[in-house]
Amino acid sequence: MSFQDTTQRFLFEHADVRGELVSLDQSYREVLAKHDYPEAVKALLGEMLAATVLLSTTIKFDGLLILQARSSGPLSTLMVECSSDQAVRGIARYSDDIQGDTLPELMPDGILTITIDPQQGQRYQGIVPLEGHSLAEALSAYFDNSEQLPTRFRLQADGRSARGFLLQALPADRQIDPEERDATWEHLSILANTLKAEELVSLDNQTLLHRLFHQEDLRLFDPALVRFECSCSAERSANALISLGHEDALALLAEQGGAIEVDCQFCNSRYAFAQAELDDLFEAAHQHARSLH
Ligand SMILES: [Zn+2]
């Protein structure tokens, strides 16, 4: 079954609970196409992609949300970025002798970092242990432990398509009585728990929601499109070189023989800077610095 790359919100009419369903095909495959990842890494990177899009729908922000998992195990890094307008990119780093396919095998003693990098204002960062048997479990635990709204994640990816499901309690509005609210959350999370992995990967959103919640009054919103897009540019690479300093950049140039090549790990774009370009860059940076004084 093929889906468009979308994320779609749903809301219970008589409960303070919302949900989100994300489906990634093309964008997931574009992320995978840049590297020759082992199957287990493809799957986990797909789960990370789905999770990052889901997280991005739970907060209001203007900028980037970055989800990063790190471990001293065979899979050392998983990193996904999702912009507030749902452009995603992602990368994995792993050792050549990688073995196993579960999260505890691939990323033992890992940590999970959630960063919100707004275009304006303060950067936010939350760090939690990468606990549990899956990324979905680790994220659910993160919400439980950080005294945020109770949230449940389900994630599934197979190297071709990635899907994610989220259920989240909202602040009291439709239901005020705390016991009633707890009972509703309990009821809806139990229903959500009956979702099977094969249903998550094979059913369209309407069928899936009907199967889980057919007795509930539910509103399904228009889907938002998700796309692969890399935020790298020649200008960003140039800025990285400028931050090295002129002397170090020239040393690097000599070392690399005639041109500094900056490769983007996310999309494999290559930005090359020869001596003349490097001189222009530092001259411009110098002028700019002078004009500020
Ligand atoms: Zn790039």
C-alpha cells in the first residue's frame, strides 16, 4: 500500500485527547538513498523520521526540531531534523561490524536529545535516557517523566515506508473532573494499544482510526504534506570555513590539494572552495567585521 507523505491530526469531540498519524514514503526513501545503510539502520532511521514529525506537531514553534539518539554501541548516531513546515532530513552513523536489529542491541546505554531551534529566541533542549525496547517506548517514557501531557507513540518502518501514531492528552477543557479525564485517557490508550504493527503499516488513516475508535466521535483534519529537503547551502559551508579562521583554512587547503571540499552528510551535496574563493570569503568577512566597529 502506498501513501502520500503526510501528517494528519485527529481530535476526539468529547474528550481532551488528540492524535496524529504520519506516513512517509518518498521523503523516507530520499533520506535512505544518500547512503548504503544496513536494513536495521534503515528501519530505525525511519522510526526516527516518523517520531520527529509527530513531535513537531505537538509543539508550536517556528524553526527546527532536532531529534538525536546517541550511543557507544554499534549504531552511534541517529539524527533527524524537521522544520516547522515539515521539511525533513536525517542521517545515521554506525560501525562496519554492526549486528543485531533491536534498539537495545544497536544503541545500548543511549541518550535521546530533543532540541527546538527557533528562528528567533531561545534554543530548548531536553535530554533523556534511551530506555525501553523501542524508540516509541523511550519517547512515551520521556513524556511521562518530564511531567508533560501523557503521550503514547507507535512507530513502524521497513526501509520503504515509515509510519507513526501518536495519542496525547490535552489540558482540561471538555472534561473537567480529574477522575473522568483519567478514565477517558485510560480507555482511549487501551484502544490505541490494540493497534497491530501490520495495521499501522498497511491501513489508510480513516480505516485505521475506524478500527480503533469506531465508537468514538472523532474529527479528522486535513493532512499536511511532509517532504525531504536539505537545509545545507554554499553560504552555510562558507560560514563554517570562516569560523575556522583564515590560517587554518589555508592549511586545510594545502592539505586537500587546491580546493577545500565540504560534503553535506545529509544529501551528499559537495561545496568546493579554491584559493581565490577562499581569499574572497575572508576578505568579505574581514570587511564585514570592520564595518561593525
Ligand atoms: Zn545537504
